[in-house]
Amino acid sequence: MIVKQNIFNGIKVAEFAWVVVGPATSRYLAEHGATVVKIESHKRLDTNRVNSPFVNNDPTPDNSMFYGRHNPNKYSVSIDMKKPGGLELAWKLIKWADIVTESFSPGTMEKWGLGYEDVRKVRPDIIYFSSSMQGRGGPHSSYAGYGQNACNFSGFTELSGWPDRMASAPYGAYTDYVCCRLSAFALVAALIHRQRTGKGQYIEQSQFESSIHFLMQAVMDYQVNGHIMGRSGNRTPIAVPHGVFQCKGDDRWVAISAMKEEEWKGFCAAIGNAALARQKEFATFTERKKHEDKLEEIVTAWTRQHTPEEAETILVRNGVPAHIVSRPSDVYRDEQLKSRNYFTPLDHQVMGIQKFEPQSCFILSKTPREITRPSPLLGEHNEYVFKELVGMSDDEIADHIIDGSITTQMDGPMVSTF
């Protein structure tokens, strides 16, 4: 019998990070048992709290499912870092923590006296993670921004879209979502190192450099051949037909990718035209590539006669890799995801019953991921964290509320950024 447990039980994280990459990084640990405390403020809201979608389109700091997606299993405290009492509370959390994470512009934590060099003097075994747009050091290190900006200078935007049209950036803060995968495992490596040696360390991530990792084929092609990769729409050099093709219905599509000869022949059989595979202009992969425009017309003429579901079923039955182009509603209702309990329903105090999906796209047999609490309300756990985790008295907490270093309300109306 396998005894399941949370692998990061006992690990404590003070999260000064905000928006996506930092919170998404620590979510891996939170899903596997770590205690993660988000340090927030009513004076300057986490950008995710003012981003849609809002439940019932009601924009409040506690009603954003965009924030909700990145922060389940976490506690939230609200402090004003500009007040001496706020810095005092920050230090209490840092001394409590095993890991400190932050994703502000370089220099922000240092301005508060909370940079790595400041912290390591008090906690030499601390694991300190910093993520920023372009890292620390270099002429552009002070540039601030979001993943939408990093998509541009990393090169993703130039490669996205069709060759005869303007560049089209990937949806959303793409680099945030790829960088957190790398930084989470860096934290795990640092924890193992500390377990073995007793030593902490500083993990410094540049989203720019981490993201380029995913475009190294294009970079190396330029390095060795002087070739600059361009936009190619949905086509790829290693498959034909390859792309998304219009189907019956309102804006419905199916994705098809035939990389092998047997897949190409399977496609011809699927559409009831086995002779197509023997036609001169389609008989070899090279010839199909030369006549790709004509071939895609033939593919589209067939797919338009079927719904995406019908086309997928027929193609897959004939050994052709294909799938409907899913809408969000399709994903939400997907039977495969349901059977694997991908979405976890939780009762949020403001948003009601909402389904939270995991950050960890893997399941460990002995230490499985778990989502047990919804995303926190702003400052929801002030009393619990400062009293039960940090060890402050009721009077001390009350004093910090009175002097405003524990924030309890916003100064003005909330403004959505997206």
C-alpha cells in the first residue's frame, strides 16, 4: 500500500511576488504541502486582482478568477511596506520563512532593505528567488513590464502569425507561463541543496533569458546558417497537411497533422480518395510541400462537410492525428479531464463555488498535488498568520492595524488594467 503525503509539508514561503510568474512558481509548492503566505496591500493591488474574468462581471479585488487561478492553497496578509510597522511585519515573515520570492522591478526589495544581501545577513540559510523582465545587471535590467512585453523582445511575436500579415503576439503574458516551470524546479533544487548542506542560495531569473530557451532552434539556425526564421502561419517544415481547417458550423475548426507517409495515406482513405496519395503532386512529402496551397484547398473542401467532432472521429479512426480546435467551453466539459479530476470545486467566500485547475501538470504517485483551499481574500489571513504562524499577540496585531501598517481598506476605486 502506498502511503500518500505532501512532499513540501513544513516548507514555509513568504511571497512578495505578484502578477503571474512569481505566484505561479510558488503554486507548485503550495499544491504539494508548502505553507505560502502572500504579502499584499490595499494601497497597491496585485495586478491580477484587477484583471478579468470577474464573477458576474462584478470587478472587486476578491472577485477575480484570474487572481483565483494563480493563488489557491495560499494565505494572504495585507501590509503597507511604506510604513516602518509594515517593514517590521515583513521581517517577521522573512525570519519565519524558508523561501522568499519576489517579482518586482530590480531594486524594489533593496529599496525597502529586504534584498537578498540584507536578508542573508539575518538568515544565511534562506532561499531567495527573484524574477524580473531582463535580470539584474546589464543596460536594460531596470526595464519594467509584463509577459506581454517580454514576448516581443524574446522573439515570440515575430514568429507568430502569417508571412503576409503583421506579427501576432501569443495570447497573454506568455513568458510568465513558461518561466514559472523553470523557476519552480530551481526552487526544488535549492531545497535539496539546503537539505544536504544547510546552505541557502539566491536564485535570480531573467524572463528574457529563460524564454529564449524555448526558441533556441531558431537562434542556433541563425548562428550556424545565418537564416532568420520567419512567420509560417500554421504550417511546419515537418508535416503536411498541417494546420487548422474550417468545419461545418459557426467558426468551428479541426486541427490535422500528417508527419508520416502512413498518416498521409490514412488521410486520403479517410476522405474517401485513396487515389489522391498517388497523384504526382502529392505522391511524396517534398511534392506535397511544393503544392501545399492546393492540398489545403482539398483538405478544407472535405472538412467543411463535417462538424469538428465528425472530422476528428473519421480521421483518428484512419490513423491521422487530429482533434477539434477546442473552445474554453469544450475544455471545461471535456470528459477526459473530468475522469482525471482535473478541476477541483471549492467554495470561495465571494465568488461562490468555482472550479480550480492545478498548476502542476503532473501527478506524483506518493506525493500527489492537492487543492484544498480557494484563493484568499485580500488580507483574509492577517490574524491567523501574524498570531498563529508568526507568534504575535492580539495587542501587537491591533497596534499595527491602528497605525495602518496592516492595511484594511483601499484608498480609492479599483481600476482594471485589462
